[in-house]
Amino acid sequence: MQITKKRITGIMIGLLAFGLMAGATWAQTKWDMPMAYPVNNFHSVNGQKFADAVKQRSQGKLEIVVHAGASLFKAPEIKRAVQTGQAQIGEALMVLLANENPLYEADGVPFLATGFDQVWKLYQAQKPFVNKHLEAQGMKLLYAVPWPPQGLYSNREIKTVKDLEGLAWRAYSPATMRIAELVKAQPVTVQAAELSQALATGKVNAMMTSGATGVDSKVWEQVKYFNDTQAWQPKNMVIVNKASFNKLDKATQKILLEEAKNAEAAGWEASKKVTAVSIETLKKNAMVVQPPSPELQQGLAKVGKVMAEEWLKKAGADGKKLLEEYRKK
């Protein structure tokens, strides 16, 4: 069969177009980003904005698909998933990793840093140690955002530490487990995604967590009291698998790091706003929101002192250095 010059030209144009399309497809990268908290939680909202910004600035070369609400991996599984490459990027609550390295737990030591200014200073001291540990495991810290201050929720009024004895206490980290032991409560492991059901069934009737988590779970449907103890402000960190990061071209890497910095700044501001809004929301839903009584404050301060001493023993020389850096700032 004779092939005309016109037909050959058409075939060549078609092949060229196919090649260009194939090249564009290969240039695109899609990452999964598991996150532990509900889609409307400010951490998840901030993560989605980060993902959207990266996609827009990279012109679609890097698409990050956010999986909120522990829909892809449960909270304790996310860091491992990123480390093994099952997910390229993900969010992890630092204090959940305390058994792996006590330096992750620095922001979970009660009353070590209170208020956003102190929490930021602690983060700056903590960051190099955390990054060093992550780097050794093939990961990289992109950004971290604190929760609003942790308060004490209960289904009955708590006036002293003794009133916590025997209560079913939500434990979601080694620190909250240790608090339960020290106040003689009964620890029950419940992650954020399961909290509403645990409260509804009476599996949990007391806990320390943020105002934001309280609002997410509509705790007023089961518990009435919130003592604004401002005990500590744990951070969620967003980490990336280094091998996945290194596969990106330099321009896309630069965009990812720049947007991570923007997400961190936006996340801290969001946390401040959420703190105020959450407290007002708890009040509007007829919860009793109050500062801890002097007796309760004193009892919790003793708990904090014990835990700080225990943490320093576990953290060793690096923990001592971290605290020295923090107190310089």
C-alpha cells in the first residue's frame, strides 16, 4: 500500500503529540498524605491548603492527595508508613513517638512550656534533634504546628487531683498514659478518630486534650466540665520520605519547602484562632469552662514536676542540651 507524504506527516505529528503527552504524564508525581484528624480540623485544613499550593505552584507536577480522618493509616501508623515509603508524606503527633525517642516528647511534658511564645521557643530548641533523628531514618521534617493548650475534660467536677482517681482516662500517648498512672485514673487508649464513640459508650469519662479536639468530637454531648489547665501544647509534624523527596526536580523541591514554611506560619496562626474559638464554642454548648482550682493546679504541678524529672532521665545528654537551648531563647 502506498503511503502518501501527507499521511506520513500526519503520522509523525500524531507520534510527536503522543510523545509529548507521555512525557507530561511521566513528569507528574502523585503523593499520598495520611492525616489523623477529621477533614474539618484545622490541622487537616492547613494540610489541604499546603497540598493545593504545592500543586498550583508546581503546575501539577506534584500532586499531594490528603487522606484526613485516619482514613488511610491510623495515627500511630503514619510515621512508619512514611518511613517505609507506603506513603510519601504524612502527619504525625510527635508525642506518639516518645517510646522511640524521648526528644519527641519534649512538648508533651506538662507545664514545661505554657503559651504560644514559650511553645515556639521550645520548638526551635527541639527541631534540630527531631530532624537529626528523622534524617537517620530516611525522612525529613517539613513543618510542625501546635495544638491549642491542653485542658482537662470530665463528666463531673474535678476540684483536686484526688477526684480523678478511678475515672476512665483517655490515653493517646505515653505522656497521657503516665498522667493516668500518677493520678490513679484508669487509662484507656483511644485515638482522636474513635473519641466520639468512646465518650458515647462511656468507655472514657475524663481526658486531657485541646479545645479543638473537644469541638471536633462534640464532647458536650457526654461531658460537662472543662478545666483550662493549659498543661502543654503538643505538635503535629508533617514529614516526608527522603527518597521520594530526592526524586523531585530541584525546582519542585524548592516549592515544597517554601510552601511547608508557609504552612507552618499559617498553622501557628490558625492554632491561636482555634484556641479562642474552641473555648467559646464549648461555652456556647453549655459546658462549664473554668480555670483549675488552686488545689487542682497544685496537684497537677506536682505531676508535671515528676514527669519533667522522669523525662530528663530518659532523654539524657541530648535532653539536657535541648532544655539548655530552650532556656537561652
